[in-house]
Amino acid sequence: MAERPQVRGSVIKIAAVSEDGVTISQHFGRASFYVVVTVENGKIVLHEIRGKMGHAQFAGESHAEETHSLDSRGHGFGSFAQSRHESMIAVIFDCQILLVRGMGAGAYESVKQAGISR
């Protein structure tokens, strides 16, 4: 992935996975969008809803390649899964924080590698 945008002064972007725009979704992969807020000088200055790739978009894809690409850490760490995770987080690459209630270990590592705090 490209270099992450830096926090500019007192501006920070926070993303939360959601299905209703109000609550944080229980499962990162199943959430249909992100609620993104831009906070500047302690105040929310922008509120956005961004579409999110997730399990629904990947349902028709074969899991055979994922099964064969597992590494010693288990499910969610193979190159196929990592590619899916990158697709899920690409739209929040400009965010510094992600709020989630639950996610698999592979997704967690992908978010961590992208430089987003959880």
C-alpha cells in the first residue's frame, strides 16, 4: 500500500464499521459501510458514509485458493484473504483510527499493517 496520510495538526479522521449508521457493527467483514468523521480542534467538522467491501461482495468467489494459501497462523492470513482485507480498508486509507466490535485475526493484522489504529 502507499504511504499513509499523516495527521495534520489537530485534524484526525475516525472510521467506524456500521450497518445502520448509528451503531458499530459486531463483525468487521459483514459491515456494509463506514461512518467516517473528521475531527478538527476537538470538533466534528465532517460526517461521511462510505461504502465498504465485505463478505457479501466476496460470497460468489471460490475459497479454494484461500484454503491453499493458509500460512502457519491459520485462517485469514493467506494472500487471498489479505487481498480481500486490503479491498475492505482501501476506502479508509486516509483515516487514522478504526472503531470495530469484532474482527478476525487476519483482518486485524491487515488493518495494523495499513497503519490504522484499532
